[in-house]
Amino acid sequence: MARVKLITHAGKEILSIDMSQCDAAAFRLVAAEAQPLVAKCDPKSLLTLTNLAGVGTDANTRDAIREFIAQNKPFVKASALYGVSGIARAIGGALIAATGRRMKIFDSEGDALAWLATQE
């Protein structure tokens, strides 16, 4: 199953990225798969949906996440994250605050997609 794919929801094209169960090394592999698609987009045009269920919370994984967010910043209009709970949700909130990007964490994929559909 592909971890990176373009989907359409409510007429919006969204890059869906499945980072579930990734440690730092796996996260970087999926990020490398996503990067060429991201780089083809116009500045501040891309909507992303990311599944972070079971993603590691160690320092190496947090670094991989920060790197991926920084690489994509010029291209992404809004990002919706889901599958995050407990300490990972708190870490995610801190990363979002540090990036200054329009990113939100949701309890479900459906809620995340609904929010992305409203982003202009």
C-alpha cells in the first residue's frame, strides 16, 4: 500500500501521507517519497493530511518531523494531522507552535478532512 497519494475530498486535492507506526528511519523514507510531490506544487497551495498513529516520540523522530515540516513549509497552505494522542499529541502541539504553520491535530481522519475542505 502506498504511503503517499493524492486524494480528492469535497472538491479539494489533498496530499495524504501515512506515517503511522514510523520510527525516525521509516519516517524519513516516507518523507523522501512525499518530497517530490510536494516540490511540484505552487507556493502555499498544498493541503496535506497526515496519519501519525503510533509514530515514535524519541528525539530522532522529532528531528525527522521538524526537517520534513521545514522542507515543505514554502508549499503547504494547511496541514491536518490525526492519529495522535497522549504525549505524542503534546509534542505535536509544541511542534506546530514552533513552526508557525497552519496545522491542526484532529481526533479522526474524517474531522481532519472536513477541516481541510474549508481551507481557502
